[in-house]
Amino acid sequence: MAKSPSAFRTISEAAEEVGAPQHVLRFWETKFDFITPVKRAGGRRFYRPDDVMVLKAVRRLLHDEGLTIRGVQRLVRDQGLARVATYGDPSATLEIDSGLSSTSEAPTAGSAPDFDRLTQVLTELEEAHARLEAVLRR
């Protein structure tokens, strides 16, 4: 009998769903303060559905996209955990109750976005894209 999508997962179930070994999930807990499974008596870990989504995003960013641990940490700091978690499942939304979501608010009607900052980010993205293309051509 399959578990409900909202059920908590053991570390072995989470590892299988994420596609990473259990020891890697434990290691990621030491590197990413936003990976916080529920721990029961005896230190047994249980992962919420949102935790699994975040783990999938981390695995994808590290293994598929080639980011470093520090790169993922920076991405979460800059974009917020809710945005980064969508890399794990673009169709899902993360319900963060720990206050780790992005602190920036969407522009309200009548407010102008910071175009200088957007231009700077676009330039950085274009430079990163050029570096990635160079690596892929090797």
C-alpha cells in the first residue's frame, strides 16, 4: 500500500525518492541549514513532503546543473527557499512555515522595479551562460 503524498518519509524512502544515498542526505543537512527533517526519539529522521521537494532541488542543482554547495547556498540566500525548491518540482508550490522564504516582496501596483539591479543580474546570468557554454564545448 502506497503512502499518501502528504505522509512523512523515512530517510530511506526520501533517499529513494530523491535519488541520492542516505549518507548524502545526512551530509546535506550539515551544509544546508534549510534541510531540517523532523527528528524523533533516537534521532530517527522523518522528511515532510516539502523537505523531499527541497532535497530534489538540491540534488538537481548540485548534480544536474553543476552548482557547488556554496552556489546553492548563495542561490537560496538570493532567491529564497521557496523559489529554489521549484527546481525540485516546477509544478509544485512549497509551503514554508519556518520563515526561510525570500524576504523580498513583489512590487506593488505603481512601484517601479530596480532596473539597475535587474540589469546587473541579467549581465551576471549572461556571463554565467557564456562560461557554461565554454565548459560544454570542451
